[in-house]
Amino acid sequence: MIDLGRLRALHAVSVYGSVNGAAEALGYTPSAISQQLNKLERETRTTLLERRGRGVVLTDAAQSLADTAAEVLKLVEQAEIRLEEQRGAPVGKVALGAFPTSCRGLLPRVVAELAAEHPALDVTVLEIDPPGAVAAVQRGDLDVAVVHDWENAPLAMPDDLAREAIGVDVADLLVPAGHHLAGRERVTPADLVHERWLSQPPGSICHDWLVRTVRTTGHEPVVSYLVSEYETQLAFLRAGIGVALMPRLGRIPLPDDVVAVQLTPVPTRTLYAVWRERTSRRPAIKVTVAALSRMTSRAGHATSRGR
């Protein structure tokens, strides 16, 4: 009989394209994955890997076995779901992913609440941006992920994933205290045409939102400072450099030398929990999504008071 763990290793190599990628996804060392594949070769009397350049590729026979492994793993997942349903209580592992500000602003309290209320639930956390999180949920690397999209920069969602809106996050324009807009109650995109922006790099949802918003004025945004971390953006603002759009969720208290100004129309992003549709009946998924929704609601009230 073929060992399920070895099939899982082969499937991971097929999905991630390398032994190293499979090892990182499964939480093992590359050596451990290679050992699993060597044992699987002996069990099946089949060559599974071929050298190509500096890496390896799956043989045709291995790819066929990996496709079968994907179906087997789906059946195992369904069996686990049925057993959990019969128990009537959330048990087992839940791999939870979230983008950085939600990971900071939501997940510590969510994980603590789940641990207190459902001790048989084993929750793990991965900080990951929305596009990668969606792909990870679809592959089965994550069970639930917190993602977001802006109204004019929507996030693509595969048909086999379920999602639930768990809240709305507001963003503010942040400027240095000495900036000419710092005393304004509100501003519009037209007021920002010639400003020099701090922004996350191209390809991020926040960057795409900024570009599309400023383009509504007929101008291209002047994005002079590409900075991924919001706390680093705050350091630039404190030095009197640039302006930035920053969500409230997970945001640290603003220093005295940085001012939040309301942008009109108010920029908002919808937060979603996403999971595989076929796992919707699993009690562990239900309680995790419910906890995320509760904590988002509480965080939303806190951030709106703490502008």
C-alpha cells in the first residue's frame, strides 16, 4: 500500500515545481522530502524524478501519480470533514493566512479566542498578501485566509472558493504635520495631483488603488517612494517626506508630527474570509470565520475612534 505522506510529498513537488518549494510548503526540510520520494520510488518501482539542469522534474509516470494523489488527498479531506461533523465540535488543524495589517490588527485576538473556546483546535498562522493567500487556499496550503479588495481594485476569486465579507476598513490620507494640507478637514484626489507619494510597490492592491484613484483626475500619480511596510512609511512622513494612504486596521497610533486627513470620497476596502467551498461544512471553518467577523467588527470601531 502506498504511504499517504509520500503521496502528499509528491503532490507538493508537482504543485510547487521543486523539492525545495514542496519542503517549504509542507514545513519539512528538502532532505526529508527527498527521502519520502526515494521511498515512494522503491514502493512503486518507478522513477519519479529526472535531473534537468540544476533542478529536477517529475517523470510522466510521476505526474500521473501526482494527479491521482491530488484526488486521494481531496477524498481524505472529505473524510476528515465528515468525522468532524459527526463529532459536532471544531477539532483538528486550521491553517490561517492573513495580509500584514490584518495579521497584526486581528489575528492575535482571533487565535487567542479560538484557543480559549475550542482547545481541540490547532490554529497556525501565515502572513501572506491577498493574491498569494487566495492561491494558497485553493491549493489547500491554507484552510482560511483574510483578504481584501478596494472598490476600484477588486481581487480575483476562483469559483471553487467561498467567501464572506467580514468587515470594512477605512483608509486616511497621512501627511507630515507641516504639510500645506495638514490643516484641511478633507481633501479630494484633485488636491493631490502633484504630491509625491509613499506607496507599496507596483503589483500590490494598495498601489493599484492609488494609481487608479489619481488617474480619475486625468493625471498620473507621482509615486516617488516605494515602501512596503507602513511603519517605514510613517518614518518618512515624520521626516517631512511624501504623503501616504494608510488603512486604519492594524495601524499604530500616529505620532504627533503626522496628521490624518479625510479623503473624499472615503477610501474603503472590504475584508473577506475565504475558504474552499468543499470544506464549508467543517465546524472548524465555521468557528474560525465567525471569530474573524467578530474581531473585525471590534477592530473597526477601535480604528474609527483612533484616527
